[in-house]
Amino acid sequence: MAKTIKAFTSLLGGYAYRVTSDGGVVNYQERGPNASKFTTKASESLESFEVFAKATGLFDAYGGDNPAIVCRRIRQLNQ
């Protein structure tokens, strides 16, 4: 079962984002303004995610609640 490891309190253009993991794979999820459930938009290994999170300050108390960070990462992984 996947566990939420980062949920954003801010929205980006009406879209909500969160990051979940089952301990080996990290899923980037999005929920649209009219949706009731999150859908997985991209995935990567936990090791790769940890490098990304550190480089972007994803868990930083001051700048880490920016959903644009995850939105850009989804685009990078889907290229």
C-alpha cells in the first residue's frame, strides 16, 4: 500500500499534487478541479526521488510547499 510522503496545501491552476511511495517506487499524483481522486502521472525509483527532493528543497519548511516543483518533475519524467 502506498503512503503519502508529500502533500501540498497549495494548488497550481486548480490542480492538487501529492507524492506517494510504497517504499521502492515513488508516484507523482495529480487531482484536477472536478476530480475526486488522484491519478498517477509519473513514477521513479525512491533513490532517484531522494536526489531530486534534496536538490529542489522539496521538504524545506519555507519553500517546499510549491506544487510547481512536482508539476515540472512530472513533465521531466514524461519526456
